[in-house]
Amino acid sequence: MELHLEPLRLPGIDPKRPVVVAGPCSAETEEQVMTTATQLCKKGIKIFRAGIWKPRTKPGGFEGVGTVGLPWMQRVQQELGMLVATEVATPRHVEAALEAGIDLLWVGARTVANPFAMQELADSLRGADVPVLVKNPVNPDLELWIGGLERINGAGITRLGVIHRGFSSYDKKLYRNLPMWHIPIELHRRIPALPIFGDPSHIGGKRELIAPLCQQAMDLGFDGLVVESHCCPDEAWSDAAQQVTPDVLDFILDKLVIREATQSTESLETLRRQIDECDNSILELLARRMRVSREIGLYKREHNMTVVQASRYSEILEKRGAQGVLCGMSAEFMKAVFEAIHEESVRQQIEIMNKE
């Protein structure tokens, strides 16, 4: 299905990169909303974001103030002249947000992962004239992401964009959500006219990662940024660790290097970044493999087994070599790779065996 798109056409917004959407994770109180929005407005931010309804991983957490917060957003519009944006996850949210005159809606990652929920949202948006940003689903599934866009577009919403917020992973490393930059790059290759916003707050999960992630998004030619900013981040009711003050956000944006948007995803810089992303994935997988090797070493120590099992080693080299050949790599290369991996696994198991 081909998407029928129009420019986002946000009134009063300079179309030059980056378009910045900023504000707290959650609208907590009217004072917090107005204080944060006023500070951001003074820094030149034109679009204020705040979560009115907050989907939480587990029950018991702060799930947003609900519709009581919508008049606060209207105050931001009326008194500061800012556009306002919030997340919608149900038809009831859509109805309330549209009735309150919210300028920009976004759909969260958990909702995008559910085609039934996306269709219900699409049906509730039919006939509306409002721009909608669709976050990537929690799992790295490009087709599911595009499917969600198709549903919203099929309801007549032509001012569409996406937010790249990274992908959930069982193994938490540097990032809260793995960037997997190659997925939004492929999305841009398929749908070049679709604006892409980076969400460094949710990718990083830590405020110290926001600046480098903003720069990475700009280096990849993203159209804008969605950044969580709070007047008192450490006192935030949700996601405190990934929010920055308006002053810090202003400093980050001032230091951004805005490069010329590339017309092709096949540029050398883009290809190198894809290599970097692959290398990061390889390192994460190797670290996971070594953790399993250490667990095996512990098992062998407890059961008085030798570290090296010759038959198992031969099986690994034979099978992986054959798999590598099928994937277009030489048997010699695969043998060298897995010999090195096995050597490191043995070293780590020996350390486990010799621990007191």
C-alpha cells in the first residue's frame, strides 16, 4: 500500500531541521506544565509535549492525570502561543484530545505493536485534520511499523511522521532501548517523504546520552527531535533519569552540528553508520555468549568436568563453517572467527574453574 502524504505543515514552525518537540514525560500539575512550558518557550521551543495518559509497564505506577490536564495544555497554547502535543492510545483519548484542540498527536510504541489497537485509533481519527506521529513498535519489526502507518493513513490522515524511540531488549546495556539505526534508515529508503523524529530520551534512558543521540539523529538526516524536558527533572513523577532542564536542552541544541540532508541512504557516511550498528550488535551478542560460557564453566566445576570437550568443539567448527559458507563467507574465515571465540570462552571458563 502506498502512503498518501502531505507536509506536516505545523504553523509557525521553521521547516529547516531540526523541528524540536520538547516537554516533560508527564503533565503532573498545572504549575509544572506552565513553568516548564514558559522556560522552553523562552529558549525558542515552539512545540510543547506532555503525556496526559501514560501507559505503564506494571500497574501501580503513575498513569497520567488524564483529561484534567487538557486545560493546562490549552493554557500553554493561549498564553504562550506554543503548539501542544500528547500521546493517544485509545479512541477515548483521541476524542478528548481533538475536542481540547491538541495540535499534534503521537501514538506510543506499545500501541503500535497491536494492529487491533491501531485500527481502532485509525477509525477514531477518520475525518480529523491533525498531524500524527507514529512511534516504532517495541519490537524491531519494520513491517509492523509500516502497517501502523498504513492504517492511520487509510483513515485519511495525510500529515504523518514517525518517531524513532529504539527497540526493547531483554539485555539492558548502554541504552534503555537499542537504537538499531538501520531500521529507520530502511524506513526512509522505502518512504523518503516521511518525516523522521529521533527520541533520544527513550533510546538512551539517561540524560547524559541525550546530546550524543541528538547528534546521531542529525547526522543521519532525521527531520526533528522529541526530547523530554522538565523544570525539575529529579522530581519528575515518571522517567526522571531521562529528562533534562530547558537550560540543558538549549545547550544541547546550540551545540548540534546540522549537516546537509543526504538524498540517498547509500552515502558512505550512512553505510559506515550501518557498519557501526552491526559491530555494536556483534559485541552485544558476544558478551551474551560469554555470559553463557561462564555459566557452563560453573556447571563443569560443580560436576567435576573438564573445560574442553573436544567433540563439542569439532561440532561447533563444522556447523558454523557450513552456515557461514551458506551466508556467503569463506570456511577459512568462519574457522578463524570461531576458533578465536572458543579460545576466549575456554579462558573465561578456566577462570571460573579456578575461582576459590
